[in-house]
Amino acid sequence: MSKALISYSHNDVAKLSRHIIVGIAILGFVILAIIVSDNKVIAQSQNERQTFSDYLSYLDKERIPFYLGFDTPILGDSGWDIPDRYEENGVIYGGKRLSQIGEDFICIEEWGQGITTIYCIPFSNISSVQHYPGAVAQK
């Protein structure tokens, strides 16, 4: 019986090593692409059945102050704190508070100096809502 002797030259080993390294690099990029594409951030409430209106109602009911960010500024402001009070030397002379929540809009009442104005904002103009956990809104 004769056994076949397999021999590799230095060049053959170098080529094989390069092929293995390239294969590992490609596999690494494919795995990275899969991981990155699966990490989509989707803004949603903790309870998937809760609507945006429900979320805002919850913040109002629990008296949790929040910030509304706007896509298109309102009265030159890019967002409002709700509720908000205007005071000077300890005297409250106006503010903003939640007035109404609809299916696709929110109304904010601005009051002070005997004048009340209500601004109704479509949800499509709200870019963000940030609430302040642990804080309780003033009445």
C-alpha cells in the first residue's frame, strides 16, 4: 500500500489563509448588517393598544408635567411645557394648561390678565413629548 503524500508550498498556505480571512471578514459584515437592520427604534406606548390620546390623557390624569415639541413652531416657540405658570415675585399672573384631547389633536389653554386663548394643535405637528417622571404638576 502506498500513501499519497500531500504537500503544500508556502504560497499555497498564504493563499488559503487570505481566503479564510476574507471569508471571515465578509461573514462579520453580514452579521453586523443583520444586527443593525434588526435594531429599529419604534416609538410606541408600553401598552400597544394605548393611543397617543390615551398617553396624553394619562399624563393629564396623573398630573405629570410634560414638554410638547412642535414640528412647526407656534408663536415662535418650538415647544411648550404643560402645565406652565407665569409668575413674578410669587404672584401667578398666567400660564398654559391642557384643555382638551381629541383623537388627532390637543388643545392648550393659555390664560392670564383676564384673557384666555385656546390653541388646538394637530398631532401631526407634534414632534416629541417628554414627560418628567416623579414630578407632579401644580394645580
